Amino acid sequence: MGNLIYIVGIGPGEECFLSGQAKKALENSDVIIGYTVYAELVKPVFPCKEYLTTGMTKEIERCRLCYEEAAKGKTVALVCSGDAGVYGMASPMYELLPEYENTELEVVPGITAANSGAAVLGAPLNHDYCVISLSDLLTPWETIEKRIKAAIAGDFAIAIYNPSSHKRKDYLMRACDIMLESGASPDRACGYVENIGREGQNATVCTLSELREAQVNMFTTVFVGNSMSFIQDNKLVTKRGY
């Protein structure tokens, strides 16, 4: 076996959301590397580890740092929020792997924001669903718009990541407009959760027309039901269908 790098999904970040596999990987690691916010989330659980961090938009530098530390003979853990294979760091690590000989990658799954947020809201993803990010940093808005239209045409429940930021304050409103123009009812059951599994967690259920006017931030995950979804006792429920 060559140099080992774990790519670890830590879920929302609290210890209770870490899988046994994730805890074992972090315990076996000599150094834990990650985006500063995510590294701080696991520090209370593993305070004696060496930590190396990089800021936002430094993903490739972070990946190379992992390979460089592994080349020194260290066992490395790269931590990602949610699951490392869902808008995470698993794919860029594999893309760079051919440049680094004698290195082994092991992906450790974690609870995604779609799944942890769905649990807070009730059962919004209990039938076929899709996950769409509204961030156009790497994906053209025209492509995002096509995916939103396709999701409504297919009557999928939708989990929406990155619904807003300082530069994209109106993107959720634009997405809602696309859904309405694509045939979704203004009364379609929706919801959103802020700070899932962390301090300040807050959940809201609403209609699609109300969601259009909602003020959300980058730490919010949005859920849009399918045509059969409903709100019951302040929970968002999508029928299983059978």
C-alpha cells in the first residue's frame, strides 16, 4: 500500500453526525486538512491532531497540500462537509491522482445536506428527487436553468444547494420563477433549513410562491416538493407512492 489519504465526509460537522468509519479514519490520520470552517468543526473531537487549512476557493491548493503531506509519509485526512462525493473534494483528488505516484485514496461517506436537512423538515425526499446547485461559479446559469426546468418536467422533488450568496442574492427568486414558468403550482409545498445540525438551526415550511420571496443565505438548503408533496403539522412530506 502506498501513501494513504482519506477523503472524509463529516456531515454537518457535529460529532453525533460522524460515522464510525469517519471517526476511525480521522483517528488513524497524522494530519487533518480542510477548508478552515470544516477543520474547526472536527477540532473539538480530535484536538491533538495536526491541522492544515486553506481558505475558500483554494480547493486545488488544498488537494495538492494533501498529496505533499502524504509524500512525507504521513497518513492524511481531507475533511469535507456533507459527503465528499457530493459537491465535495473527492473528484478533484482523483483528477490529480495521476500526478502523484504511490498514493492511495479512500473515500469515507458522510451525511449530505440534502439528507440531514430532509430529516429536519420531515420527509421531503421520500420519492425520486434531484439535487441542484444554484452556484454559477463553475456551472453556467443557462445549464442550471435547463436542470431546473427538467426537474419540474420530471416532477422530481428538489434539494437546492447554494441558493444565495453576497453576489447571488436573487438566484433563488430566479429559480422559483423558472419553476413557476415551467408549470409548478404557486402552492407547491416547499421548505428550507439554515445551519443544519449546527448552532442556530432553523427550519421553515412554505409554498413555492412564499419561497420566492424568502431571504436565505449560503448556509441554507432549500427543498421543493413534487406535485404530490404536502405540509402536515409543520413538516414537509413527499408521498412514497406505494
